[in-house]
Amino acid sequence: EEVKGQILYAQIEPTTFCNFRCSQCDNPLFPKERLQHMSLVQFRQILDRLPRLVKMSLVGIGEPLLNPTIVEMGRAAKQRGILVGFATNGSLLTPTRTKALINVGLDWINVSMDGATPETFERIRLGGKFDVVVKNLKGLMAMVGRRRRPKVSVWFVAMQSNLPELPALVRLVHELGVPKLCVQGVHTWGKDPWKAKLQFEQVGD
């Protein structure tokens, strides 16, 4: 029997550029020729080919907010009734950009934070500034206010070197008014060199 169906969920990578060089991430090793932004035209073509799409994550190996058309991408998806959101390192959530994203009607924004102190955060998320991300996250929560959308959460990659700071991060997230903190393990990208590099950072089995 032939079963016909349509894709209901898609993860779209709007850019492979990133302004961080995180110690556990494969992005800093990307060859320059693989670094590029998806155009708004390309994005709309994808939407046209996925007419039954229900939910979309604008996330991948890069920082979504580096794509200059990310707001327009979100707007294009929402105009078709698609649930849409993304993960960000939080460094580019300026008041102007945050307001634009909220006005578009994004359904969620996940902010990555792998430490509760500047020392740990900036050691792991090379190129990032802890105080900037905290300030931006605080501003995001203030703008969201009592709105139902976007749902905001903080994501923490648990490693042996930062796990002791998890309780402090729980307190920080609560103080900032973020309703959800998610913890995930280290991603080794399916590559043996990364498994070897991160073997001592693995938490649990």
C-alpha cells in the first residue's frame, strides 16, 4: 500500500554564520565557503513546497539573528498560520530587534546559556559576554510582559565543567522571570573526533 502524507514540522537553517565560537560546537570548524545566509526568496520557496506545515524551527548551526531577513521570515511563516520560533545565543536581542520579533508574533524564543557566571559562560561561549546576554534576556522578558507569546525558555548544555553552576542558573532564570529552563547533554555531531574531544565533558551515561 502507498501512504501519502505531508511534512508537518520542519527545521530550517536561516544561516550558518555565528558570532560565537562555542567550545562544544562544530560551527567554528566550518570552511568559509559553507558560511552563508538563506535568502528570503529561498525561504518563501520552501514554504511553497510545504503547504501543510504546522510548525517550524528557524535554527541550525548558526545564529539566526545574524540573518538580516529573520524578522521577515518569521512574518512570512506566521502569515501562513505556522507555529514558528528559534534558538539564539541572546547576544543580538537588542530592544529594537526584540520588539520586531514580538510584533511578528513568534511563538517561542529559546536562549542558550551554559553558565551562571561570566567566567564559565565566556569560557564555553567564546566571543560572548555574559552580562550582555543577561541584560538582553531581561529586556526580552520585560517586553513580553503578560503576553502569551512568544514563550521564552533558557537552554543549558550540561557538561562536567559547568554542571556545578546549574543550581545558580535555576535561581538566575527565576529572577529574570523566565518560566522554563531546559537541560540537554553534549552533542558530538556523530563524529569520532568530537566524541574524543568531549568525552570528559559527558554527564551520565
